[in-house]
Amino acid sequence: MLKMTCAKTASFKNSAVAVLVGLGGKVGAQGLLLDQKTGGAIKRALKTFSAFKGEAGQTLTLLSPVKGGPALIVLVGAGEPSKASALAYEKAGGEAYAALVKEKVGDGVGVFLIDAMKGAGVSEEEIAAHIGFGAQLRAYHFDKYHTKKKDHAAKLKTLTLVVKNEAEAKRRLAEKMKIVAGVTLARDLVSEPANALDPAAMMQAAVALKELGVEVVVLDKAQMEKLGMGALLGVAQGSEKPPFLVAMSWKGDGAAKDKRPLAFVGKGVTFDTGGLSLKPGAGMGAMKYDMAGAAAVIGTMKAFALRKAKANVVGVVGLVENMPSGHAMRPGDVVKSASGQTIEVLNTDAEGRLVLADALWYAQHQYKPRVLIDLATLTGAIKVALGESYAGLFSNDDAMALQLLAAGVETGELLWRMPLHDSFDKMLNSPIADSQNISDAPLAGSCTAAHFLKRFVNKGTPWAHLDIAGMAWQKKGASLCPAGASGFGVRLLDRFVTETSET
Ligand code: BES
Ligand code: MN
Ligand code: ZN
């Protein structure tokens, strides 16, 4: 974690100072003062380096010309002030962090002058919180297995946000840090290698939320057998690692009967070899992140508990490892899910949907949710369609789909709606069971996967499926996320719940 504080003033001596610049080179009051103190360095730079226009997320680093003052000045674009959204400031914060951490300056002290430019629709305290949020998300590192310390912590030890109403900014920033904590947990879980994070370890990460007031129920293999979860258990049976199903309840909106919860269901395959339908070796290592749906659900529950969300939410995760062995499921095996439906397993690598079939059943059977949303790294096909830019959204409910799309735009966790259609459903009819787990034709792989899940959603339940296979791991990284585990889904679901259930 980056150490961050808010203050009314800060010393610039030997520090790196970030200054917000609106589109067209607009600078606020604190920025103008610094410009004067540095003999007009900022204004001259804006004239000289004309590629820097103050667009949201642009940065420009200058050597400050005055001795005894700041060592570096980092100009940070905020975009057109009247149009700048929360996300624009968050991205500015993220890019500012990236620029500040590049050079080691003095004692590693960073200062961010928070000015609301003329026409801004957001208060300075809000801007401070957005910038701090973005900086902290970008500052994420997963260093625990490096035996030699990385130097980012020495390069930027602290960041002070300078803002008039320091108390209000602090309060807002502290609220945001609760969401950061949820995102960080999700990223940590996804980053962990599968030898460290098996189903039991992931179950424990969920159980740890008890400390925050989350009710946690753990089903082990015997209990799942009793419930008839032959689909999830079929996947688990090839592995030495025992499977778990975990339900986490947050009751922030009281226990009244009419307050049915929202349910989030996550795919938690801690490693996906494909099983006997073995994946090719190249790239198989990436399959440690096949539990990212479950990680997002656990991270979201943590954020809800920390910020005491005024909503009733249950998170259900199915935790298994998909391995080939003498005990493994064979292609062609028929399993029976807890819903009673039978499934012909034509491909053991289409395992996520088997895990989710039983997890979805459990969430509905046990909690009668008013909204059901699953998150899963379900198909390689969604990466082909949408790359690392959008998660696929499938839903039987137009209103909910629109709310999710909007939450995606606001948080930058983008969704693209994909189609459900009877023709996809038909492709899943099996000659010997109720369903087969893949279609015979290699067509519309993400759509048939979604339809497979839909067969386990009760009629009348508003449901959405988010295929996050392309989003959970970002090869390049972005303004709010270094390369690697993104924690995709935490900010999205948090926003969705705030806007649909807490107002
Ligand atoms: N976990 C994979 C999907 C995946 C692929 C996630 C790439 C992240 C990156 C899933 O279990 C899987 O193997 N799906 C198969 C389905 C196929 C057998 C119908 C796929 O996408 O190839
Ligand atoms: Mn698979
Ligand atoms: Zn998988």
C-alpha cells in the first residue's frame, strides 16, 4: 500500500509535486502559485511541450528550476473540467502515480496539489478522493515471492494530497480505501500461484471475512455429496485437493423476510489443466487465474463489509481444481447436478459451467435471491470476441443489463452485451442426457456457455452472466491497474449495488 495523507499545506522541498491541468492548459490556484515560485516553469512548459494538452491521464514531468523548491513537477491532465467524471480523476491519479514513481526524488516524498478548475462539477475534496483512489489502485504490487526488494516503495514513500478542506477529503478518501481493500484482496488471490492457493486456501480467504461481520457457510465434499452436486464434484474428482463451496452473507439491510438478497456467484477453479481433455502446455500456467470470478466475489464481499453496505448480499463460490488422473472424469461421462438435471461431459475442459451449475443451484435454493449475477473466466472465445477491453455480459433481464452496463462505464470496468437465443440453447441437447456441456459445432462458444448456465437459472429470476476471461488478467495494464491481476468485477459490483440497492 502506498502511504497517503491529506493536508492543508505541504513542504515542496526536495519533493515531487503533481499539479492538475485542465484541457487547454488550465491551471488552478495552487498550480499558479507554484508557477510563480518556480519562475513560470509550468506555463513555459505548457507552451513548449505542446503535445501535453491536459487530456485526462496525460502526464508531463519537468525538472523544477529553483533550488530549495520541488525537485520535480509532474503535470497531470484532468481533461475538460466541466466534463471530467469521477473516472477521469481516478485515471489522472493512476497516471500521476506512474509518473511519480518513475524517478527517485529526494526522500521519496510526493505532493499532489488538488485544484478544482473553473467549471468543474466536482468539489476539491471529491477530486482528492478520486485521485487518491486511482493512485492507490495503480500502486498495487504483488511482490511477496521476490527475495530482493523492489524499489518502488523507496521511490515514492508517501503521497500527500494538498486540499483546503482536509478533514472532508480524508473522510472521503477513507471510504474509497475500503473498496481498494476489496480490489486488492481479489488481485492478491488471482496473483497467487496454484501451489499456494488451492481450494482450501481460497475457502480460508472467505472464512477470514467472518472477522468483518460476514456470515460464512462452508460445504465440504461430504455435504455436497448429500446435496447431489455431481457436476461440481465431477470436476473435483480428478484432483488430490478437496473441493469446497462457500457462501458469504452480508446483511446490511436487515433480516426482514422481504429483503431477499442479491446473489453473486463466482467460478473458483484454482487451476484448470483441462482435465483429461488436457490443455496444450503453452500458456497453461495462465490457468492459475481461473478462479478470478470467485476472487472478485470474495473481494466484493470484503468491500461491502468494510464500508457497511446497506444491502443484503450473498456471495457463493465453487472452489475446485481441474486435474487429469486415474480418478478424473472421462469425456463422455454423465453426471447429475443438484438441480436434478443430467449432463453429458463431452469435454472435461468445459468445467467452469459444471461448477457453476451447482453453485447457481445452491445460491437460488438456499437464498431465493432477487438478483443473480455470476462471474467466471468461462471461455477463451470471449477473449477472441472482446479482447482485454470488455467482459461479455449475458442477461435475461434488460433493465438489469442496462444497470450493469452503466456501472461498467462509470467504473471503467467495461461490459459488452452478448446475445441469448434459442438456437444456442438447442446446441446443448444431448442424445443421452438432459444437456451436453459443449456443443458439437465450434461456434458461438461464449454464447453456448452462457446458455448452459441459463439452464440452471430458475424461471423468473433476473440473471446476468459476466464472462471475464479476457479481463481478469491484463497483459499490458492500464491507468488503474498495473499489468497482471486486475481484480475485475469488484468496483463494478460495488457500484451496481450502490446504485440499485442502497439509495
Ligand atoms: N478456463 C477456461 C477459459 C479461459 C480461457 C479462461 C482462457 C481464461 C483464459 C475454460 O475452463 C475453458 O477451458 N474453456 C474452454 C471451453 C471449450 C472446451 C468449449 C475454452 O474456452 O477453450
Ligand atoms: Mn477449462
Ligand atoms: Zn476453466
